Amino acid sequence: MSAETSPAPAAAPAPAPAAAPARIPVMIPWLGEEEARAAADAVLSGWVAQGPRVAAFERAFAERVGAEHGIAVSSCTTALHLALIALDLGPGDEVIVPSLSFIATANAVRYVGAHPVFADVEEATGNLTPETVDRVRTARTKAVLAVHQGGVPADVHALREACADWGVPLVEDAACGIGATVGGKSVGQGALLAAWSFHPRKVITTGEGGMVTTDDAEWAERLRRLREHGMNVSAAQRHASSKPIAEAYLEVGYNYRMTDIQAAVGLVQLGKLDAIVARRRELAARYERLLADVPGLRPVRDPGHGEGNFQSYWVLLTEDYPVGRDELLAVLAEAGISARRGIMASHLEPAYAGHGAAPLPVTERISRDSLILPLFHTMEQDHQDRVVAVLRARAGG
């Protein structure tokens, strides 16, 4: 079933009642007995490395996001690395990336020997736009790497059109994007290459793990080899054969495999995706209502071109808020609430000292003045009320 013909998301089930914890975490993965049984079944099957469950997860995930092929890997970082290898990027090439992203986005460019060029983002979404990319584009630009930041979908239709005009490929860092939509279709649908994360902070998790999706069969075949040391036949194929197979190593590859234990958990999580996103959107809408009259706070919202999954619920402090972000984080911590600083600005990290970047005023503003509030599937109204009460009190409301 394609993303276009998928049924509407089921209503999110009401979380089981529970006493408010002494400390409210910023995130809790929604894991339970079904995931535990799936992992145990994989262990008891005797096949725990990359095998049939990985293949099943790849098929299910690709179908869910409307892609022809899924290639499961060990993390989104390794997914990005392989995606850039598929484009044959290397020394002398420039790849435009947002600085406002987890540092793995820029690091993956350096893994292939290319040069990450930092572009600014728009304040409303925290994402690249054709205008911000064009400001730093040069004759050496060989690709653009756009991020669906915090689950807010980037306007990939506009970015794809612009990149086509410039003659450069667009890769999507969809680490946070599963369950978000652009124009009613899944993030990643129609992408040349998209990279996904299943880290516990993401909407669905396999503990660690990632995926590359693409519609290109040749890329998919090569990426499957590269994740397994460059072998022309996988370990699963060799073990399944009744005859000895002597594998060949066609190019220098990597050990970027996902295990069948992780994939078993991923299949269960994927079945919960619609309910998880519906619940997160419900909680985000309630946050927005409760914070509407608190001065100095600008919450993240859906963009006009799509709907987010609210993988992170962040607020931007404006000049009207009486304290800075770091002081507010300390106040929340004292109240037993785990919040986090907003999205990092990679160009300001020591790893990129001396790297050089164009002025990035919006990136630095968002990174300096935003924070991520607790939001998780089993969050109750009392949890949200406690968070909002602290924000309101500190605002003087």
C-alpha cells in the first residue's frame, strides 16, 4: 500500500493511567511486551545477525514511506555516509548543509572527503529553503543535504525544483522525519536518497539503527554491498544456499549492518507509527493551547506545506521572555522537568573551529534561544500542566 493510498491514521489510544513521576523526562520510547516478544523470537530463531527480519523491515519501511527500496543500516549517520558515497562525492566537492542540525549531518560530508558548506535556515521551521541555499551556492556545489528538523518537514518540493534548476542532487536527512508529511505524502517519498534514524529519541526506535530509501535499483544494490564490506553476495544468501558460494569483495565497504533483533523491534514499532504520531500531535496541540497566552514564547508549528510528527516540541524565546534559555532550563530542572537546549549550531562546535561559514543569524538565534520540552506517548495532562506552570510562572504570568 502506497503512502498516497494509506488509510487515515487510527485514533491514538489513551495511555494507561500512571502516577506523575518525580521527574518528567524529555522523551520515553513507547516500547512494551510486543517488542520484547519480537526480540526474543529473533534470539530463539537462531538467526540474530542481518537476515530475514531485516529484509522484512526494509520492505515494510520502504512501502510506508512510498519508496521502492529500503537499505537497513546501523544508524542514520551511516545511512548519510552511504547516500553520499552513492553520489560519488569526494575531495574538492562542496555539499550545502544546515548548520542547525545534529553534527552528524555535517560530519557525513567530511567522511567522504567533501567540504560541508553551512547555510542558514528559515526561523519558522528551522529548515533550509531555496533562498538560503542559493546564498552559499558556488560552482563547486555538488549536492544539497536538507534536514527535516525535529520532525518539521522541509519544503522539499521547492528544494527539489531549485536543485533540478541548479543541476545538483538533493539528499534528505529524514532522521526525525518518519510520520511527517509534505503535501499529504510521506516525507521521503520521491527523494533521490533519504536517510532515517531509529535512535530512541526518534518517533520509532530499534535502539540504534537507520535506513536509506531510494527509488534507484542500482544505488540500492550498491548500498547493500557497501554496508556489508563490499561483498557481492550477502551472508544471509550464502547461508541460505545449498551449495558453497565464494563471495567477492567488489570495492572497499563497511560494516554498517542492522541485526535481526533490531529489525524485529522495528517491525512492531512501524505498526504503531500512526498511533504514535497521532498522540504526539494531540499533545503538541494541547501545549500550543496552554502556552497561547504566555508572553515571550513562540512554539513550533506545522508549516503551510505539510504536517510534522512533533518528534521534538521546541519553543523559541522572544525578547519578551524575562530570562534566557539556559536560566530557564535550570529553573525547569529544579522543578523536576527534563528539558533540553534547542537544536545545535554545528558551525559553532569545536570540531568546526576554523572551518569558516557565511553569516548564519537565524541559525544562531534559534540555537541560542530555543529549548525542547518534554513530549512522549504516555505523557499525561498533569505532566504538561506542570511544564506549562513553570514556563508561565517564570514569565510572570
